[in-house]
Amino acid sequence: MKKTLTFTAISLSILAGAAQADTLNVGMSGGYFPFTFVKLDELQGFEVDFINAIAAETGDEVNFVTMSFSGLIGALDSGRIDTIANQITITPEREAKFTFSQPYVFDGAQIVVKTGNEGTIGSVEDLSGKTVAVNLGSNFEQLLNELPNADQIDIRTYESNIAQDTALGRVDAFVMDRVSSAQLIAESPLPLALAGKPFSEIRNALPFRNDDKGTALRDRVDAAITKLKDDGTLSEISQKWFGADITKAE
């Protein structure tokens, strides 16, 4: 049985007058570099620093709970976790079920191909007749299914090895967010390349259950995000992990 790694980070400050800090249970995959990943048995990444910065503002303690990405939404819905920090994209379907914080990452969907294939797959129109991989549980499958040529694309969902199978030619391309794709290519020895420009805007935010407790927590966290944006902390965290500020809409 696969064991779930759980990491705990203690916030750096306590709100004035608070008798006892709450514990914020935050779900993430721990396998999505550079947003959330494990290195030398330490959970780290942009999302980890972001959540710890929020906790420093709210006075909460943080319990990071890692699991497969495809299980995160179910864990939130069932109350096992309070929110998800794993580049969760705001979609109409998710907004109908959960209440979201303000966006804190602005990105775009990106096609990635084996190096040398950029000339044949440079746009979503070129995906017709191709096999295209997406991460299981992500919103990229839905984005592809909404394309005019969706019925001509063989969409395959993966839990892992999405980049490896593309580099080996087992699939023609994969779709991921541009920021993660660029980082993956920079860090990986696999022969991969970005194909064309992003084809859809992505706004990432923290989801919460749409009840009184979830809404109250969302409001507290949202106030902290506003402060982190205003004082430059969020921008600094982004620069640390990406060398650019991805926390503002262009």
C-alpha cells in the first residue's frame, strides 16, 4: 500500500490576541516541480513557500498532506483537507462546487513535443490525428475536449511519465501549463521543446468547501494573499522558483 507523506510547517507568527492557532490541512501532490516536490525527503516548491507565507500572516499552523493529484479534489470534498495548493485552475465546474480565493498564478496551457517536432505541431489545429497526453485529474483534458477539433485528438490521461513517453515517441505531445513545461524542459535531460504559444489563460487559486467554515477560511486566507501581493512577498517567492513574476495578469 502506498503511504502518504505528511509534512508539517509551523507558521512564523501568531495573530495578536489569538488563544490558539488553527491547523490548516493543505493537500498537494508533492510531484509537480517546481510547484510542489520532494527532494532529499523535504517537501518544497513554490506552493509550499506560498502556503507557509500565508500561515505567517494568519497565525495558523500548516499540515501538508501529499497524495496523488487525482485524489485531491475528493479529499477536499470529503473534509480530509481544507484546501489544495497544487496549481488548481479555476473552472466553471469547480466554481459551482467550491469557493475560491483570489488568483495567485496566471499562466497558459502549453503544447510540448519531442525536440525536432516543433515544425509539425505548433498549434492546437496541428493536434488533429495526434495522441496527446494530459495529467489525470487536471483541467487540460477538458480544455482539449473544448477545442473545435477535439473529436480528432486521441487524448490520453497519465498519472506519471507524461514527459518521458512524449520524448520516447509513445505519444505525439503533452499539454501542461507553460510555466511548469518550461521548468521541466530546463531541468530534464529529455529531448523536449515548447510547441507554439499558450492557447488558453489559466488562473490558479485555492479552493475551499462552499459552507460557512470553508467561506470563513477562504476570507481569512484571501486577506493574507492580498497582503502578500501588496508587500511584494508573493512576487519574491515567484522570482525564487521561476526567475519571473507569474503572480500578476499580463
